[in-house]
Amino acid sequence: MIKEFCDQKKYMLIAAVVGVISAFLPWASVKAGGFSMSANGLDGGDGYITIILFAAAGYLTFRNEKSEELSGNNLYMVIGGFGLAGLLGLYDLINANSTMPAANPFASVSIGIGLYLTVLAGLAGAVIPFVLKNKKNNE
């Protein structure tokens, strides 16, 4: 089934799936003394938004002719969905330390793999249509 897709759509669908899965992975962890706590994307609420954006981008990529590249408004909506999800992840990545409680100045925040994957999947999904433009599937 995956062989039916043009390369552009194949890699965009992979980016969408990675983006959805990344919301369930750890986005950040806080360590203070002997205490440690981890949070995934769904704990703060932004993960729900990224799931919707990645799922919508994946659906719009999947719904049309599989062997043809995206074009027109459909392409712009998919790029917008990936881009918004990636920007939201980037915003959370940049502001991770500022959301740390000020009550404990010795606490440290470390970014989790889920947040990095959210940013990368959003960036990849938005860039893939331009990198793989006019490249047909050879199989």
C-alpha cells in the first residue's frame, strides 16, 4: 500500500505519524534535589493541539490521489498544519525554562525527546513538499 504513494506524500505521512506519536512521549522533566517529574505533551495541553494539527495534515495528505503530489490550497493547508505544530513545539522548547517554578532556584528542566520530535516533524512536514517537488515514485 505504501508503494502507491509518491515520495512527497510518503514522507509527509511519516512526519505526521511521528508528530502524533511525539505528543505521547516526554516533553520535559524537572529535577530538584531528589525529586524528579516528567511531563508529556498532553499534560500541558499543547500536545492536544499538535495532535490535531499533525492528524489534519496527515489526513489532507492521504485523502487525494496517492500517486500525485500535493498542490494548490490542499498543499498550503498541509504546510500550514505542519508549520503551526512545529512552531508551537518550538515555542514550548524555547520557554521550557521560564515555566519552571520560581519557588526552587535549584530545580533544572531538561527537554524530552517528544518535544524535539514535535519540532522536527513539523519542520520536516513543512519542508518536504519543496524538497521532493516534481520527483515521481519510480516503482
